[in-house]
Amino acid sequence: MATRRAVLAGMGGLALLGKAGKPTDIRIEDVTLAFEDIRYRFPYKFGGVAVDRATLVNVHCTVRARNGKTAKGFGSMPLGNVWSFPSRTMPYDKTLGAMRALASRIGPLTASYKEYGHPIEINTALEPQYLKAAEAVSKELALDAPIPTLCTLVTASAFDAAVHDAFGKAHGRNCYETYGPDLLGPDLSAFLGKDFRGERLDKYLLQKPRASVNLYHSVGGADPLTAADVAKPVGDGLPETLPEWIRFNGLHHIKIKLQGDELNWDVERVVAIDRIAQETRPEVDWRYCVDFNERCPNVEYLLDFLRRVKEKTPKGFTRIEYIEQPTARDLKSDRRNVMHEAAKLRPVVIDESLTDLETLLLAREMGYTGVALKACKGQSQAMLMAAAGQKYKMFLCVQDLTCPGASLVHSASIASHVPGVSGIEANSRQYLPAANASWAKTHPGLFAIKNGSLRTAELTGVGIGAVPA
């Protein structure tokens, strides 16, 4: 069966939607982008790699409504090449350079699209062009491997965010008030197939944000747990150990980064973190997420891990709320590596594998029971996958890409407007605090954490809500 992406590419995107257009539609007038480099406070180790820097792509977009009114939108996202374009043969600068080159190609592509539409329709039409641009950049740079679809989505996400932001500002609404039939013409079947015929996107979203969302504090693979683990203090006044972070932010949720190829280490890491959490705040009903970043060789490793954790710390085992992407992202390459048995124990969430509805349905067939929503895959995709995840009764969470500033506001907005989201990982306060400094003044509930939660009631501004109109 042809994928949605193939159909769109063959039929010219919006032609598939067969709509005459709405008077509220907008078109893109101009797009500009700039890159911003930031150093980490200390390295964050995940997926077997320690990351010590980030490059943001910051996008400004001007749109014009059919009535002639113009509005400006902003989007920002880290170019997470280590996560979205992992390579054993190409160095960091090579994969980052590919993403920068692709972003520089996506900017003019987006600006040249002159059809009117809703942001989700515009993104649906542009995505096949973005994928073709990724193919062209891969060839021009003679990359060892082509730019993956996931990497293309990450690179394009700031552009999509800027269009959604501008659309909301053009209509004087928060973007979560722009997904109803008054502004978005097609129903969900136009984007997600016949299972969604007659259903509207706003059915699956909250127009007003929840008051707060649980914060998952990340413990990276090299993060010190206790003072004895601190070989070289950062000395910047921020916490340096897990007990210090727990007290500093009033934590009650922890995301644990694991190795996936060292079973004893993985088990003992969870046991140690559970012990420290309980000793530091024994009154808390702790919850954990364990993330292998797809490094488990097979599901048997995961099952053995869960069994041994349960033996060593029965209460710690019950505190594991979900498991994130334990094995390789290419699900089609090993259809036998299913998660049915593991998912009987805890929800198993698809993350790196999730690039469209097709991969979600395949993951579901293979036993995955949860979906990780990410701003870095695009606002349009996050909204559609949020609807699909709820339709198919899957566990929902929102994950990070060490998003600072505007990208954290974007991510928190998703978490606060999607019903059923368990919590949000937000770790830039740990690794990129300097990039958040000015944002604590405009969004204190997101950047000054005191009770282990993001105070999201404030996310009611127009557009995505990061930068005022």
C-alpha cells in the first residue's frame, strides 16, 4: 500500500485535499533563518555519545491572510544531529553541516510556496519537497549515508513552527484555538486516512492549557549521582548531583538514560537512582522513564533488564512509568523484534522510529503501546500523531531535544494541550541554562521550576506563545 507521503508527493500535496480554500487561509510571504551556537554546561551522554554543544536554527516567517493582513511568526529548534542523524563513519561536524545545508535549502523552499492554506495543509504539501531537498543535499555533500527522514523533520520543524505561530498571530489566537473547522477545512481523514473520516483535530486537543505538567528530570549516562561522582565540579552555582537537583527543583519524575549494551550497569544505575530518590524525598510517589536510545540488541535484553530490576528493587520497578524506544529505530529491518511481552509489564513508547502514521501503525502492530510527541518533529506532525495516539488508545508523553528558550515553550505547549500526556522531559535547564536566562522573565513557570512541574497555565499567548505578536 502506498504511504501517505508517497501519495502526497505524487499528487502535489494540497491537490489531495480537494478543497476550495477558506477565507482564513494564509500564504507565506517571506522566510529568514539564522544559526546560533551554544556550549553545554557539561556533556550530556545518551545513546553512547556525550554531547557538549548545540546549534539552533532560528526562523522568522511572514504570512499574509486572504484579507491582506500580515503577521510574523517565529520558530526555533536545536539541530540535534547526534540523535536524528547518528553515524559511525561521519564526525559531528559532517552531520551538523548536512543539517545546516538542508536548513538553508528548506528556507527558500518554504518561502517559494505561494498556495493559501492552513499551516497543517501547507506543511503537508511542503514535506515531500523537504525530503527531496534532503536527497539532493546528501548527494551534493557526498555523505556516507543519506539524510534520514527523521533528520529532515527535525531540520524543518522550526519552519513549521514559525508558520503556525504566524497563523495564530494573524487571527489573534493561540495556535491551539486554530485547529477547529472554522480555520482548518479538511477533517483528519485528509491527513490520517479513512479511520479518521469525519473527525476534527480539535476533538483531540485542549484549547486551554493544563495548569501544570510533570517535569521529567534527565539523568544522562555520565551525570554524577552523588558528590563522590563529581570528578571536576562545574562550579556555576547550579546543582551538580542528583540529590541537589531533586531538592533544587522539587523533583518527583526522573528520566534515566541507559546504555543498552551493559546489562549490569543498566540495572545498577536504576537501583542507585531509585535509592537516592527515595532517600532524598521519601514522601514522594516517584515515577521513572527508562530510555535506552534504541541500543538494546533485542527485546530479550529488555525483558532481562526488567526482571532483574524487579528482583533488586520491587518498588523501584513499579515506579517505572514507561520505557522509551529500547531497540533500533528501523522497525522494518527486524519484524521479529516485537514488544508485546515487554508492553505487558510497562508501556513501551516509540520515539526515534516515529516519522509518520505508517511508522506509528507498524510500531503498534509490533507491540509498542505508547507515542513520544516531539516539537522537533514539527508542530503539524505532533498534532496529527497526538490525534492518532489517542484514537488508538496509546500512552502519550512529550520528549525533549535539550530544547532551550522558544523551543521549550513550543514543547511545553504541546504537553499542556494534548490530553493524557504523562509528563515532559525538559533538560535545557540542566545542560543549556545560559540559553534560558532571558526566558525566565517572560515565562517563569517554565524556566524557574520549584515543585517538579512546569506551570503551563501561562501558555495562552497568541501563536505558539513564545514571542509576543
